[in-house]
Amino acid sequence: MGRAPGPVRRLAQKEFRQIFRDKVMVRLIFIMPIVQLFVLGYAVTLDLKGVRLSVLDEDGGPAARRLARAVVETETFAPGPVAGSEAELRDHLVAGRADLGLRLPAGLGRDLEEGRGRAALIVDGRNSAQAGQALAQAQAILGREAARLERERGAAPPTAGVVLAPLYLYNPELVSRFHMVPAIVVVLVTVISAMLTSMTVVREKELGTLEQLLVTPLTPRQLVLGKTLPLALLTYGELALATTVAVLWYRLPLAGSVPLLAGAVLLYLLVTLGGGLLASTVSHTQQQAVFTVWFFLVFGILLSGFFFPVSNMPEVLRWLTWLNPMRFVVEIVRGIFLKGSGAADLWPQLAMLALHGGTVFGLALWRFRKRIG
């Protein structure tokens, strides 16, 4: 790529100077994304921790106590109030003093020796995702501990036969941060590039300097290039910083190609810079521009697979996600970080990203030329 023409280069230099003179803008660019990356990296997690377990031990034997202790000694569960009856156990759940109840019936120790031990788990189902995950983890812990008790007694497990050994690829420890942090990086790139583009153009309107730019020899294309090029470079700086934090602090395995990551973000910048430019053409103040970008950003995040898989969404929403470029860049970034995916694996997502980028940036350029024409 050759050097930018003189007028474009001078406009880009002016943009850099104007951005770095604004202390609020500097904090917005450099401090806010890092704070968000650290806060969201820990706050936006699907890992269960501190689930309060209330135990009703009607057996009182060593085997029952050992089963209860095996559950609460994990990071997932924490000891809750002890129940003296089934009614009290349910009261703890109703009052919110416990999230999960474990009932160990009388005779459990004897039943375990005969290979037919049964325990009851009562779950607070208001949060269905947490309830299902807590139930599954508690069942797994109880099953492992019961099998361990049988082996210690020298008894054969009653279900001896085929033993399934699960193998988790790409995230062996099932750490939710590995899934969430790449998506957070995408959100930071989106916020910085789209919002700053909309704000810088609208700021020229508010200061009355846009008219001065329009009477210069710059063509609309050169004007757009001069305004967006500095923000694209700053966004790449943010991407490099966020990627460094993800790898060094969160220990994410950057298994794929860094140039492929940079190329995918370049395609995505056509969307975000074009979207910010479009927002600036319909806004008269910086506040209006920010709210316009934020309105579409919320829908983009919710329909991107950030929190929940696209496959879990209703069919109508799954079709709508094809109009959401954030969906494809999230899939690309996660694939590069965790799976080491290459261009041959990600070409459908890259193609859709290129289509969205060309469409949005072309529409933004047409709208901008019409607005100033």
C-alpha cells in the first residue's frame, strides 16, 4: 500500500492531534477498554462458584457424611444451612438461604453396600441455566464418590461394563473465560471504532469546522479516509493490547494465526467504521451519535452468540443473525484463539464479513457524499 496523498495525510495528522489533545477521548480510548477487559473477563462468566448447598442427613452414617463433604469441598459448592427435616430443607430454598438441597435418606449407607444407594437433589429452578449446571455437577460428584466408596470396600460397581471417558477439546478445563474473553475483545473493537468514528465526525459539525473541510480540495472519499484511517490504527493498537492481556493475564491459547486475526478485524472495521459514519449522518450531537451506535450494538451482542449459542435461538432469530456481522467475527476470533482455525476453516465467516463490510462501508460513503453534496 502506497503512502496516503498529501491532503489525506495532513487530515489524518490533524485527527491524531485533535484526539490526543482531548483528555476525555484519550481516557476513552486507552483506559476504558482495559478496565472493561479486566472487569468483564471475570464478571461475564458461566462458571458456577459458591452455590449454597443445604444438606438433610437422615442417615447420619460415615458414608452419608462423606458424600455430603465431597460436594461442599469443591469450588462450585459452598456449605449452606443444615436442614433437620424435608420441610425445613424446602424452606431454605424458598427463602433463598440455599440454592441446592441434598437429602440423604435413612439407610443410605446400607443401600450403598448393596449397590442401590439413592439420594435426592432439590434445585432452585428460578435460574434454569444455573440449576441445570449445578444439578449435573452435583450428580457427577456424588457418582464419583459413591464409586470410590465401592472400590475401597473391594466391591465391583453395579454398572460395570463400558466406561465412557469424556475428552474436552480446545478448553479441557471448561473455563468459561476462554469462551468469553475473545468475544469481549470483539466488543471492545466495536465500541472503540464505531463510537469514535461517529463522535469525531459529529464533533466537526458541533464545532462548525466541517464546513471548512468541505471547501478544501479534499474529495468525499479522501475526507472519509482521512477521518477513519487514524481510528483504524488506534483500533489495531487496542486489539494488540487486548490480545496481549488475553494471552498473558487470562492465559488464553492464541493457537491460530495473528495475521489472519488482523485480516479478519480489517474486514470487520469496514463494518464498524462504516456504521459509525452512518450514525454521524443522522445525528446532530455527539450524544445522539453514541446512543445510535449503542442501540445497534446491544442487538449485535445479543444476536452474536456472545452469551448463548446461535443454535439455541428460535428459528426466526437464527435467520436474523445472518444480518449481524458481529456473529461472524466472534466465531472467527474464538476459532483463531482456541482452535487454531485457519482461513480454509473460516472462509464462510470471512466471506460473510467481507460482504457485510463492503455493503455497510459503501452505504456509509454514499450517504456521506449525499449529506455533504
